[in-house]
Amino acid sequence: MGILPEAVIEALASRRIEAVVIGASAGGVDALIDLLPVLPKDFGPATVCILHVPADRESRLAELFAARLALPVFEAMDKQPVEPGTVYFAGAGYHLSIEEDRVFSLSCEPPVHYARPAIDVLMESAADAYGPALAGILLTGANIDGAAGMQKIRQRGGLTVVQDPREAQAPTMPREAIRRCDAHLVLPLAAIRELLPLLETT
């Protein structure tokens, strides 16, 4: 039996989503392992995932998830177009952003909230690129990165979804996002898992 309220499902039916941006930090790999495999092979929006990756360590997230998902999975590269129906992961050592012509951009600007890549950088740029056609999802994490990004998504008309901090492995990040952006939906991970496949382009 589904746990999403019927009103939420009905509201999503009228919302056109072209891209989904998911941010997480501490506990985020486990949360994404729980979430992403539900995406069907014909899922339309681009999905861009960003976790706090140590700069001195090669990220193997794309490799890890490629073996688990029905969709193509890549590490995002500079000047690469953001393609629908594809899952991307931010790599280590660079901020990842999306330009208004919907290509990825990598930069070495200073860390934001001690992180590079930073969730705020990606989410704020994606909000400018996609406006109301963007869904932002913020999961578990131990600092406040992502709160400003979710606020920008909300201001630009996008959908904002935050993991319920009461069940997050690290509640600081979702709690700050709720405080800053007045998220549309605050859901346990099981409900976000049910929500994800509904975020289709209509």
C-alpha cells in the first residue's frame, strides 16, 4: 500500500519536471542506495546527485550506482549536456553547476560550507536553468549545505522535498532546509522512494 497522500499524487500530476537534483552528505550513500533503484528505465527527467566527496579521493559513485540502476549513469563532466533519462553524479574536487543552456560546468572556486562539490552551488544553478521544471530533494547530512539551494529552487517555482530529519542519519541538513525554504514536502525516505518515479515530465 502506498504511503504518499492522495493529494500529493494529484498535485504532481499537473507539475512538469525536467530535472531532479538530489543532495546529501553523511549517510547519503545509504539513502541513495535505498532511493535510486526505484527509477524505471523509461524515467524521463535528468537526475543529478551530489554528495560531499573528499577532494583527495576519486569518486566511484557513478560506478557503484551504474551496477544498480536501469538508467545510464555517469560522472558529470565539464561542458557535457544534461540529457534526459540519465543519472549523473558530481565528482571530487570541483564544484558542479548547470549553465542556463543546460550543460554542466566544473569550477575550482573556494569550498562552500567546507565542501567542494557543494550542494548549494549545484542547486542554485539548476534553479536558474530549470525554474519550475526542477525538483530538489535534500537528504541526510551533518552541515547546512543545501538549505540556500533549496530556498532558491522554491523561489524559482521548483518543487522542494526534504527527508524527515527525525529519521535522517544526520538531521542537521534537512532540518536547516526546512527552516530556510519552507519545503513543499517533508517525507520519510520510504515516501520519497514512492515519490521519485512520479516526478515525470508531462
